[in-house]
Amino acid sequence: MELTSTIQSMIAEIGELDHPEKIGLDQHLIEDLGLDSMLLLELLSSLEQTYSISIPETEYPNMTTVNACAEVVRRYQAAA
């Protein structure tokens, strides 16, 4: 499964949203999709576990959309 599709599915599961395929790649996770800080931490933890990477807390403010999350995951996969 493509990285963005996996992230959309994670967001849908964590945020209890129907239809992950309808989550836009540039929709803001908090403002548009209604995730709160605890759900974002759960998403980040899931990304770290799924992709066997460690994302430093300094990246958290950058991870605001599906595309932004995918970029961070790619960057840390390449560094691993």
C-alpha cells in the first residue's frame, strides 16, 4: 500500500473517521479533520512503529497534513 494511503487509513482509524480515501492529502489534521493533540501523538507513535523509525518531537509541528506526514516518514526512512 502506498505511504499516503497507509497514513490516511491510520488517521481514519485513530480519529474514528469513515472513508479514509476521502481524507484529502492536504487537509489539516486538526483544523479540517478534528484530531486533537492526543490523537496526533497516537498517529505519530503508529507511524514510528509501522515504519520502524524514530521521529523527534521537533518534527511534530511540521506534521499537519497527510502529505507532510509522508514527507517526514520518507526523510527518516532514508536516514535509517
